[in-house]
Amino acid sequence: MAFKPPFTGIHAIAFALFDAQERLDRAAMKRQTEICLGLGVHGMAALGLATEVSKLSLAERRTVIDWVAEDVAGKVPLAFTMFGGSVAEQVEQVRAAEAAKADWVILQPPMVGSFGAAEYIRFFGRIAEATSLPVAIQNAPAYMGRGLSSEDIRELVRQHPNICLIKGEGPATDIQQLISVIEGRLPVMNGRGGLELADNLRAGCVGLLLAPDTIDYALRAYNRFLAGDAEGAEEAYREVLPAIVFIMQSIESLLCYGKRIFGARAGIEIHDRSPAQRPSAFGLELVKRYAEQLGPYAA
């Protein structure tokens, strides 16, 4: 089945799950996708910040593309984030995503140097021109140290019509400003672990792209909001907010503690790949408490 934009709803971005020897763990990765699909996510993605893509070799990135595509098997829209320091490297991964029958790709700014907006517009534009797949731009300056303004994004979209979505990582107020500047010309999703979930939807987001640690609560809140039950959505959000605040202190905290909460809820042993933030004894106590409060996944 081929899915077409807009890709609305709550989409899961896969964690990279490793074994005790720091190798990608096939069984754990498959189980993760099964859990997400069983919960009813509206889409799957991989190779973003939650997938620790910068720690993966190009061959491992290709492996993740193949595994996740195999496990999703066309059940929901599938996206992969393109990571790389050059146009050629990102285009090579776009080709792998195309071969795996991805439904869309997400472009990250290259994590080399720091340049003006015009350079990033040219960079993204060359990759967008190299594929017929729908393209999203990840704009996460707070996490990645580089990004585009709302006006820059409007110009990028004007030049390249197959750019069909913006993946933001920012406060709901910033996201609403972006949506107003681009004047509804393309949909916007947010992330940030689900912080301000209902306010993001009120701001005009079509959905969120989240790691799976608390995604069942995000789904509950989103589905209630969509059904017109704003108070029920807020109630679901309040239930999970303390855990989200604990997890989303930084990307490193997400990978250290959010992944462990996911593992505790899923029955999957979590191993780090160096370099990594290591959990403290108190942090592990909090992981245990939050995992027990959230409960096992119902999938």
C-alpha cells in the first residue's frame, strides 16, 4: 500500500536497540516495531535522533532501513531520516529508503560546520530534487545547533514543491508562529517527547513524531483530542507528563532513561553503545517508578 501526505497522527521513531556487545539487536528491534504497531501508531520512522543515528555506520543505517521496512510491511506510513555530512551521503540513503518502499523521507541538516540559511536551503533543495518521494525537513535548532527560521522554511518550500512537511522540535508557541508564517502551505509535526501535546494540536500540528517510551499515552491523548474530547486529552497528558519531564531533559537523557523506561515496559534489556550517558542509581530508581506507574504496553 502506498501512503500519501499529509502523514497525520502519532508516529513512532524507533530507538536503536543494542545487545551486550553493542551490536544492533534484530530481535529487540522487531519487537519494538511490533509493540508500536500493536498500540495503533499512525506511522513508523527510524534513523532520527532517538535512533542514535550518528553512532551508526552507513552499513548499519542501511540495515535499520531494511529491518524496519520488513517489520512494518506496509501497514502504516514509513519514513526514514537522512543523516550525513554531504549531499551525496544523504542521497545514497534516500536511494536505500526508496528501495525499501518508504513513503517519505526526513532531511536533517548536515552535522558539520555552521552555515547561513542560504547554504542549508541549497543543501536540502539538492536532495529534494534527487527523489520523487515526499520530503520533510527536520528543523530542531535547540537539539542540533543549526536550523532555519520560519521565513527560510517558507522560501525552501516555495522552491521545492515535493517538500511536504516540517518536523519541528520546539515550544508550541514557536510551532504556531511557524504555521502562521508558512500560511498553511504544508503540515507541521512536532516532537520533544510529547511535551505540550494538546497545545501543539491547538497550534495546528497535524501530529507528533515520538520515541515509543510513552507513545501509548500520546495516542490516547491524540485520539481523544481528535474526537472532540479536549478535557479527556488533557487528562491523558497529565497522567504521563511527569515521566516526559524526567525523560526529556536532553537527547542524552532520552537515550539513557527514556530508552530504559521503554525497555522496562516492553520486557527488553537495554544496552548502551559508547559513548553514552550512563544512568545513576537514583536515575534507575526513577526509571523503575515511572515504568511501574505507566504499566506494561497493552499491545
